[in-house]
Amino acid sequence: MTLIYSFPPIADPQAEILILGSMPGQASLDANRYYAHPQNAFWRIMGELLGFDPAVASYAEKTHALKSARIALWDVLQSCRRKGSLDSGIEHDSQCVNDFRLFFTQYKQIHQVFFNGAKAEACFRRDVLSKHIPGLQQIRLTRLPSTSPAHATLSFVQKRDQWQELLGSKLVLRRCSNSVLSA
């Protein structure tokens, strides 16, 4: 098995929220884009939360919508060996995490991390929290259900509703405070 690598983060200097996956699947690696598998629910959910149509929006428009909402997107793992696209296929001994010390130094306004699934959360808690990164203790950590089509125990509607409940309230609060500030 060859070593595979994740993508650079999608982030704006004003980012307040970070959504973390584990490692891009093969369809995403082939397309060089986050969540490129057509059955992955990530862009459909984000489209509903942020008000864009993922079926017609370009990848640049989708990532612009994230940045405009002050959402950063990245993966916990920088590299690993994996058979297939499933998180369960990742070889534990090959995992190398991204440089979160540098990331949180560059994006100091991030106060909430949402994990897109259990593997992202487990890797972060095991391999990043142990590094004692300054300020990380003040960041709230929340797991969301995986948007992967392999996570079939929940329907799209159930996933969307949980993302809306946990992430959507942060976006609504921000929109309200931004409109008050601009009034």
C-alpha cells in the first residue's frame, strides 16, 4: 500500500469553526477535492445550512460559502496507508496527524471543532490533545454523525437534522449577531 496524503485546509483568517474529517476517500483524492464522492452527504448538508444548491454550485462556490460562514475544513490525518476508502482500512501504525499547533496559531479565532464522524474524533483526541497545544483547552469539541455513505445507520435526513441541531445553531447565532452589528 502506498502512502496517501490529505489536502491543505480550507480556511479564512476569520474562521471560528473547524470541521475535521479523518482522511479523504479515494474519490476525493482522485478529484483533489474534499467530499467528492457523489453519495457523501457533506455538501448537501452544508448547502442546506448555508443556503446554496450543491448540485449547481462549483467547488469554488462551495468552499467560498464555508469561508463566508467562518467555517474551516480540514482532516485530522496528514498521511496514512489505507486499503480502500473506509476509515476502518487505515493502518494505525502509518497515521501521521496534521500540524495543529501551527493551524491553531494561524487561526486563533477558532473556538469550536466539529468532527465529521467517530474516526476523526478518535484520532484527534488520541494524537492531537496529547500534544498540549496552547489554547486548545478552550476549544469546544463536538462529534457529528459521519456524512460518509458507509455510515448507513442514519438516513440523510437524520444526519442533516443532527448537523442542523449541533452546527446550525452556531451559524444562526453568528448571522444574528452579524446583522445586529451591521444595522
